Amino acid sequence: MSDPTDIKSVAAGVAALSICESLLLALSDLKIMKAKELAGVLEDAAAVHRGAESGTASAALHNEVVVVIDRIIAAGNSSFRP
């Protein structure tokens, strides 16, 4: 795993998150997916990371990913809330 303080790695993660958020918003705007389905996508993504084995070297990373996704669901765009 790369050094989390490496600006290029952080920038890649933020770019990926921004692209995914834009895609989800577009799916909502185009009425392709409803809010409940969008929330389900985010909840599924969080569930994958919640299932990561505790005690592994990457467990802290998985926990932080869950925190980020949960924040998007709770406080993010209303399109992401059922």
C-alpha cells in the first residue's frame, strides 16, 4: 500500500470519489436511479469495507473508508438518502 501522505495517492483517491459522486448524481438527475437505490449502492460499498478482517494491516484503512461513505450518506447530497 502506498504512503497515505503521498499527495499523488491522496489526489487519486479524491478524484475517484469526485467522479463516482458525479456519476451517482447524474443517475439521479436523469431519473435512472431513485434515492433509495443510490443509498443502497453506497451502503453496499461500505458493507464490503465493514467486512474487512480486523487485525489486518489494512483494517484501519477499511474503517476510514466506511467513515467516509457513511458521512456521504448521512450529510451528503439528498439524492443519496432514501
